Amino acid sequence: MSNELFPCGSRNREWEYFHGGCYYFSVIDATWHTAQDHCTEKNASLVVIHDMAKQNFIQSQSRGRRFWLGLTDGKTEGQWTWVDGTNYRTGFKNWKQGEPNDYQNQEDCAEMGVLGEWNDVACNNKGLYICEKPLLS
């Protein structure tokens, strides 16, 4: 019964379930790298958005706040990579018009903005973050 009520585990009520995955929406700000470390400590990673359904879920849960995504071009400028290795070039994208723009050559990490559109920002900015992990088996 508790698996039906809490598919991500009855002791993990802070995790939201969606389409086979569990999602944690932070309530504290962190830099992108610290956020990724916090997710790793939870046996998860920063969220990767593969399609419009997941985009809509994340956007609805974000309630008009900004959240880090698991997307960066920190290794090679202009070559965006998802933390799980999903192919960025052929995958889903939802950049705000004019983004990513690497403003002042300092923006290497992606966030979801208040309207759900993606924006590149400096990785050392602090923001909320979303961790994701597969559903417990």
C-alpha cells in the first residue's frame, strides 16, 4: 500500500514521482557543482530533461522559481552536455530566445527560469536545484 501512495519510498516523502523517476526539489540554494554533489549524496544527479512531458512536470513543480538543470558546457565552450550522457545535440531543448549566450564568457551552467525556459548562467551563482533518480525497485 505504501508503495502506491509513495512510489519513491515511504521514508522519502520529499521526493516527487513522475514517469518512472523520483525528483527532489531543493529548498536551499547552492552553486551548480555543490548542487550536483548534494544530488550525488542522495544517489541521484541533477535533472536531465528528455522531452516536453518531463519539461512540463518540472515546470509545474517549480512553481515559478529558478532551478539548476544537469546541463553544462563547462568542459568545452558551446558543447553542452547532460550529466547522464544524454545526447544534447539531438535531444530536447527549451532555451529562452537568445540563449545560451555565454554572457561575458562566464555562463557555463543551465537553469530553468521562472517561465520554464532554459538560460545559461555562471556556475558559481547560487540557486535551487532538482535531483533525479530512477524509481526504487
